[in-house]
Amino acid sequence: MLVAWAACAQTNDVRLTPTERATWAHLNQRAAGAQPSHALWFNDGRGLVGWLLGETNGVVRWAAPFGADGRWLMEFERAELSHAEALNLKPPAVNYCDVVFQQEFPELRLLRAPPYTLLTDDSPQAAERYLGVLQILHTNFVARFGALTEGLGLPDHVQVLLFTAEPEFRAYQKRLLGRRPNVMGFYRPAQQRLIVFDQRYGAGMDEILARLAWQSEKMQVKAPTDEAAANIRLALLGEACGMLRHAEEGNQRVMRHEGAHQLFHASGILVEGATPGWLAEGLALWCEPRQPGALNYEPADRVKVALEEGRLIPLDALLGRRDRTDRGFYDGEREVALAYAEAWSVVRLLMRPAFQEKFFAYLKYLRRLDAAADIRRTPPVALLCRFLGMAPQDLEARWKQSIARLPFEPE
């Protein structure tokens, strides 16, 4: 797996076909063209990056970045400017995996923002926004888990496929996952690829927005005054914007959750087929908030209610669960939502200062080839407790205490 990533970085060492070389040249040209050429400095100290287009009659013509690879044309009076500075920035390198990725989906637009390569038919503004979400996730991931990648290293790029057409997304999902329940995003270790559907373009969203527009027009016709009609229009416009904002927040949560799966596996911290389901999903849920490790309200509420009602899945059952199919952790079970919430709560406990160093030692042990036999024959709770230096019953008691204190458990 890691060898494949290394090969992607050595494009010059790969013998390209004529078609591949043409694609590579095109992608490199686009990457270079999207790189700002100058910084423009104003007399008051402000700066602006973009492209210097020229000067005429004391006016400087300028283009600023707009969206992922668009430009916004503008003019400035020469008198308000200090100077322009050439940046000489090196564009993001395009590698062989980018070439193959683009050729697999020639109708989509490829954007390179290391360590991510994004293919999408979404708007440039949306593409830039989602790349920003992923880059922040990557930065936080390196800060919190970088020590676990020693000797493995993070790949110089990871692939993201963002659809706006739901039929195409569902067809791709079915091809890779079979008859799994519909989701809004998923990660496939075999392709090392994150696949997401932009929920703002879902059929349900189209129907909601159309109904709001129809309702707005109907109510405006009956409004007694123009002012009342304008207020109705603004109120329903606000409701529509709220629906789109909710979908946007959903997109970002999916990207952080599935993107965390991608980074944990691409970096070699977790190994596909050898990582317990509770651990993979617990870590992904821990990374799901805007700030990894922040309170994740939905699983927190679910697991606390389960504790109060006396229906928690016991820790040995949760950690010892071995799915016999590739359908995922607890998939198809009535307790699946609670199992995910409990996995998050266990990881949240283990990431606290009192446990983190020992937890990281446990994660390193799970990927050791010479430990495979020991891992198979040792009960999962006993193996974790060996590294934590505590008895299983003590861990369960500490876990339940941490749940009881939600959402205000102290450090």
C-alpha cells in the first residue's frame, strides 16, 4: 500500500504513454497558471496576492484569485499603491496518480492542493472551501497523530472525489460497496480514495427548495402590501438558506469523518483488515468536529442516555466485536448507532492526557507483524488494558464515569 503511494511521487521515473504524457502536461500547465504571480502592496501596508495584468494612465490592472481556479478582475489607482513584488512560487507537483485519476474521470476538473488531489464537477468556490476543510483536518491530524507515523511517513497526496450528480455518485457507490445502505460519503482503502456527495444537490433538497419557492409566490400574491410581500420573500429565502447551510455542515462533517479514515490508513497508523471496528470508527468520530477532540454532541447525547437507561453495550462486547463480512462495524444491527457512540466515548477517554501515551503505544503494537499471533489470541479488552496498566473492570468503571460527566468532563 505504502509502496504505491511512493510510486505516485516519482512521475518522472514512470514511462508514460503518449495520452498520459499529454494529460500530465495539461495538468502541470493548469497548476502553474493557477499559481499567483505577484503580491501587490498598498501605501497603508495592506497586501494582495494575484496577477499583475498591466498599467494604463496611472491605473494598475489586477486579477485576484476567485474560487479554486477563477480570477476576479479589478483596477487600482497607482497613487494608492506602494509596489508589486514577484512571488516566484512553485506550483504543486502533479504526479502519476493524478494523471491516472484524471483519466478515470475525464469530465471532472482536477485541483491540486497538497496533500490533496480533488476531482469534482462542483463550483470552484465549493471546491476551494472543501479543500480548505480537508487541509485543516490534515494539519490537525499531523499535530495530534504525527508521532505515530514514524518510519512510515504521510503520503504527499491523497485523492478525493466530489460528486454533485446523485445518480453518478450512487452508481459509483454501488460499484464499490455493493448493496450497502446509501451514505453521503465513504472511504475505500483499496483505492486510497475519499468519495463524497455534495448534499446541497440532492433530490430531496431540490424538492424542498421548489416547495419553498412555490409557497413564497403563493403567499406573496395574497399579501396585503408590497412590504408584507417583501417580508414573506425574505423569510422564506432565509429558510432556504438555512436548509442549504445544514447540507453544507453535513458535507463538512462527512469529509472530516471519512477524511480521518483516509489519513489513518494512508499514513499506516491503522491497517485495513487488522484494525478493530470500534477503534477505526471511534478515531474518525473523534476527528469529526471542526476541532478534533471537541465534544461531538450527537454521540455524546446517545451514549449518556444509554448509560442512564442501563442499556450500554458492555465494553468487552464492544471491543471484542469481529464483523464477519465487509459491511462495516455493527452494520445492519439494531445497536449500530449506540456502538458508534460508545466507540467515540472510549477513544475520547483514551485520548485524554492520563491515557494518551499508553494508548499510542497500543496503536503502534497493533500494526506490528511480529505481534499478530499475540493480538489474535489475547481478548481485545485484556490487550488494551495491558498497555493501560489497569484491570478490565477498572477501565469499564473509568469509562462509565467519563460518560456520566458528559458534556463537562474535566481534564
